[in-house]
Amino acid sequence: MNESELLQYLTGHAITYQRIEHPAVFTVEQADRYLLHAPGARTKNLFISDEKKERYFILWTPADKKVYFNPFGRQLGLGKPRFGSEEKLMQYLGIEPGSVSVLAVINDSQANVEVLVDRELWQEESFQCHPLVNTATLVIIKEDIVRFFELTGHHYRLVDVPAKS
């Protein structure tokens, strides 16, 4: 799916969203220029794999959290997690770097990518998410995100993500 098809899907399933258009952003710092005062929790989405590159994940955390990979990997039995390659990102989620988003699981019909949600982030009521592109952001409430995961056949797992201080 592309952005337009995703928006049609969300609307067709009564998932409401607020869309905010902005220039292309590739980092949290760049996104802050346009989204710092927008509604919803600011988020960071990391496409990662286990050490053996056998399992792939989207790790969804608060935007300002610095993730400490080694303790996180040990905690979840992943060895030393690594960033997933651009090729796997396109193969499994159909998106380009800079556009990583939990909404990209819409393109993962085989459920190759697991969704890991930081427990701290999950305390929020709504979230900012890229709609498969990095030139816009959607604000979606938690109940609709849960329904989206159910509709796409993706279960999410709450995790405690160790952070660098």
C-alpha cells in the first residue's frame, strides 16, 4: 500500500486520524521542527533484527528515548540487536528509510515483523505516526491503533526498553 491507500483503509475501517503535512523528515530532531507542538505522543520507530538477522521488529518508543540496544537484546533474548537493512525494510514493510512506522505493518501480510511497544509510550492516549511516507504525520488514538493491529493480524508486545542516560 501507499499513503493514499492506507488513508482509504483507515477511513474504511472507521479509524480516525488527524493528518499533518510537513517537509520530509529523517530524524526525530528534524520532525521536532514541525511536530513538537502537535497533538499526540511523539514517537520513534526503529526497524531492527536479532543478532542472527532471523527475526525482525519495529520497536516503538517515545521520540526522545535513547535506546540502549545491548541490555534490550539480552532482556528479550535477541543477542545484540541490529538495525534492519534497507532491503529487508522494503521487502517486509514496503517503505523507505525515514518512513518507518508501526502503520507499515499494513504491508506485512505474512507477519514477518513483530511490533514491540515501549511500555512508557503505551501510557499515552494518542500517537504521531508516519503514514508510510516521511512527508506527513498522522495522530491516532490508542484504541484505533489497537484496532489497526487487530485488523492487520499483528499482535503487539509491551516491553520495558532500557534507555541510555
